[in-house]
Amino acid sequence: MSFELEPGAYTPTPDADLLVDRPEVLYAGADAPAPVAPALVGYDRLVLPGDFPDPTITKIGDTYWASATSAEWGAVFPLFKSDDLVHWELVSHVFPHRLPAWCDSQFWAPELFYEGGKVYMYYTARKKGGVLCVAVASADRPEGPYTDHGPLVGEAAGSIDGFPVRDENGVLHLIWKNDGNSIGKPTPIWAQRIDEATMKLVGKRKELFRNDTPWEGNLVEGSALVRHNGYFYMFYAGNACCGKYCTYAEGVARSRNLLGPWEKYDRNPILTDNEVWKCPGHGTVTEKDGRWFLLHHAYHVNSHEFVGRQGLLSEFTWNEQGWPEFVNSSPQAAPLADVTLLNVTDNFAGEALGLTWQWPATQPPHLEVADGHLHLGASPARLGAIVAQRTYSATYTASVQVDTTGLGEGTFAGLGAVGDPYNALALVAGDNMLQLWHVKMGKKQRLTEVLLEPCSTLGLRLECWGGSRYRFAYSLDGGLNWEPIRTDGFAINGTYLPPWDRGVRVGLIAQGEENQTATFSEFRLRNQR
């Protein structure tokens, strides 16, 4: 059983061996079959495939809600819901259209908090021209709309990874990390009281602990607290989070009182690498039917930084000494048996772009979806206007059809592998030719050009192997036959594409003056093992 993604639907499917009787969709769109909740056995699994770092989770009524880091991609902070912790539906975003006026980048580490019929989203972002701050937004419903209340704290070294919690007397506090590692200093975890009427920090801050043991390296971060049997437990991450040489792991500390003293577990780290997943950490605790889980991220060993940090659900229990121990000692979610179940198909039906499409956060696209086409307004900036999809495996093929008849002079429409607007490989059409662009650190080089025969619709295709080797092709007959773009070697090296904290996207590109438009149809993304 397999499902292809339609516009607005997100339907990755886990390894059938992990499910009780049949594969089920993880994300379900409005037109997808209703998921059947499996029995709670073998619960450790990949639940947010793709680039979803620093996931957060909370329960509101009978429904679980989750979000994750957006970094430099909009729409900012996806909002998922689930009835069973396994099957997740993407329903909205915290900031779907406009960014808060005070910030412009590094949208990290959201934390959902629900009380008294109100939903709060604590998050990290960089102040315009300034430092990283912890801020908060609120909504009457978990799906939004959200009202931003601005930053709570922003220290000189930066403040990140905010987590709200009530102390033993019911007083609300913010827990956060000083980003000292960014300037070669320690990383204390702070606590300070929140004035609930003004949503501001008041009183004196208190250091809870800092990175002072070898496994933690140059930082501790990603605090998530839960109260159990008279203790506050803080799950936290240590060491290098991201990229090819990451050393991340998860630890835990506890205290009878929120402000300490805090005791770190002498068997830390409690969550480490295994043969499938690398650098686990930065998660949030939840409970279901008396069982305990950490929703956290990790890199898959086969795709690593090219796909990014993916969302895993790992079960833990409490040992005789009252410390958490993971059921499998490390995250044991199996690799997907059939990654083709994560294939994406978008025929641009309806009147709106599907929720899974992304764009550079500070460059929201001007677009229209109508009659099975995406009309993407061009931009002269950098790579141009971009809308993109996450990738799910290290080896994949993507294709799209481009209407070349409507391309104005100097306007290019294309398909590319995009790390960010400064780093991409793209095949673009315009001015009666094809160009293969190599963009690295903002510098664009044309690797080759091909004169085009007249055609109304042009197919563009990219193929990727192992996350880093790319080939491109084009079709003049609707995709029945493909002509490869000739380059010096068999494939182009795309190792440089992923930023340190993000995976590669497959993007549609419209480069040109703002009064120009590129028209696309029949987007496909096909994964391979």
C-alpha cells in the first residue's frame, strides 16, 4: 500500500515491519485515507521524516501537537497534530505569511506550552541587526492564528532554546541557554520568572548548571523539563549538534526544586549513536497510556546532512533509582523499508500552494495556483524566487514541466538542488536556451549551455546519488524521452550544498525582473534506497 503526496497532503509511511498489521501514513492530508492507530508495540520509530530538527510536543485535549525548527525556511514553525504520536498531519504554521517585525532569521527550537485554554509558542530568532533571542507568541487555538509578543531575553552572546515550566510553587519560569559557545565561552542554563500579565521576565535569573563534563563538549542546550515522582527532570543535549562531524547526544539531570541544586546522571549520555541514527538529541517529553517518550531529532547514517535532522520518537522507562532509561538504550527507529512511500506528486490542483512547500523565510514568493499550474513571480535577487520541497533520502529524482512560451526576455525558470539561496545546482530555461548553474557562496557559474528547439512545454529533471552527486536532463515530449545535460564528468559534486544546520531541498526557481512569471506543472519527487 502506497500513497503519493497531493498538494497540501504529507503522507510519508514508516517501515512496515514496525507496524502491527499494515503500513500507515504518518502525515495525512484531507484526501488521504484515515489512519488506523496501531497497538502500542515497537513504538520507537521515525515519525517526522525529512528536515525537522529540535521537535517539540504537547498534548491538548485528546490531541498531540508538534512543531520543529524552520531555520531560514518559511513558512515558519510547522504545526502538526496526531491522535496517537505516530501519524502526523501538517495543518498550519505559526508564522505562515509574515515574520514578526523584530526578527529576520534563525527560527530555531520552538516549544509549545498549553494552559488555561491558551497556547503559547516559545521560540528562538535573531533580532534584526542584533543577537539571538528567546521570544513568545500565543493563540487561542493550537493551529493559530498566533500573536507575537516579541523577545523575552537576548544576552550579548545570544539566548536560545527557551522552555517554559512552573516551579514547585506553581510560579512560571523560562529556562534557556546562554549561547556562550558561539564566542568560545561556557553555556550556562538559566531560569528566570515570567510575569504572566506582561509576558516579560522579572526578578533575578538563576544558573541551573553548565557544560562541565567531558561528553558535553563545548555546550549544553535544548532543555526540556518534566516533573515525575517529586523531581524535576531536565532532558538536555550536549556537544556539536550539526553537520558531518557532529557529536551530539542526550543527557538528563534532576532536582527536587526548579532552581536547584541540580544533579546530572552519572550514566550520561543516555541517548547516543547506533548503526542507523547519528547525533540524537534536543527533544521534548510526552506521555501516552502510562508510557513515556522523547520526540527528538537525529541524522540517518545514509543521508546525514543532505536530508537533515529527522524527528524520532523514542520510548523510555524509569529505573529503580528514578532515572530515565531508553528502552533500546539508543534511538532504534528502523530505516524506511521503502522510501518510495515518501514520494511527492503535486499537480497544483486547487487554488493554493500545498503546505509542504517552503521558501527562503525573508523572501516570501508571489505566486498563483490555478488550472493545474503554479505561476511563480520572478525575482532578480540571488538565485531568484524559490519554492522548495524537503528531501527524504540520499538518492532521488525530481522533475517538473515548464511552460516556456510565457518566459519573457531575461527570465529563467528552473529546477534545482538548493542548500540555500547562496548554494545551489540548477537547470534553468530562458532566452531559448538551457543553462546549468553552479552557485557556491553566492557566486554563480554557468557550467554549460544548450540551445533549445521551440517547444511549448519543457521537462526538467535532476537526479541525485548519495546526497551529493547530481545529473540533469531535459525533455521536449512531456517526459517520454530525456536528453542528459553533458558535463565534464558523470556527475556534478554537490557536497557543498547543505548548510551546517539544514538539509538540501528540491526547488522551483524563477529568476528575472519582478514583473515576470514562470509557470510550472507536474512536479514529481521520487526517492530510492
